[in-house]
Amino acid sequence: MFDPIEYADERMDSKQENDLLKWLRQLDDEQKFTFVWRVLSANAWKGCELAKRSQLKPIFLEVILEKGLVYGDASSVEWWIKAVLPGLGQRRVLEIIKAHIDIAPLSVYTALPAAMRYILKAESYDRKGQEEKLYCIA
């Protein structure tokens, strides 16, 4: 069994990281989310990295993004977006950011450019792969 506070404070090698992920993926969804949430509370960067790799359900990823928008600052909001974007998708991430315009306009002001930069980079990468596939077919 792993302790989320120890995980947040210690450096781990790749074998230990893989063992943690294997253990974490065996837990039920609520326990998995609770572990990731405790890591996020102790160390936002490590928690975001763990959230990205732990295969959480979209509802939990939405909660994580909301926390990042409210408590994240200009330098860390990109971590939160990168952590949830693969699991939520571009449209849902933008909808959540848009919903925060009235609640926390400063967080939206810092999150939107980071989100768009990351989304546009992902789209250009996707288009590049499609062009190469089309080139191979032709």
C-alpha cells in the first residue's frame, strides 16, 4: 500500500512509479480519486502527473480541473489542463473554463491561453500525422 503524502514528497524511479500505477489501477474509482486528490493537495505538480496516468473517470477529472482553475496560478494552470485534457477532451475542457468566467475571471484569463496553446499544439500534431498518412496512401 502506498501513502499519498510520502509519494508527493519523495522522488521515485520508474519501477516504483509503475508499481504505484499498477496498484492504483486495481482500486475502485472512489479510492483511486481519493489517493490522487490527496497527492494533489500535497504536491500539485506530482498530483497532476499522477492524474494524467491513473485512468480516472471524467467526472473526477472535471473536479480536478475545477480545483486547478480556482486554486492554480498562472504558472501552474497549464499542468492542470494537461492532466485532464486527454481524459475529458478539448470541448469539455473549454466548456469548464468558460463556466468559470463569472466565478473566477482571473483564472479564466490565465487558463484560456494555456489551454488554447496546448490544444492547438495537439491539433497541429494530429494534422501532421494525418498528412503523413495521406501521403503514404497516395
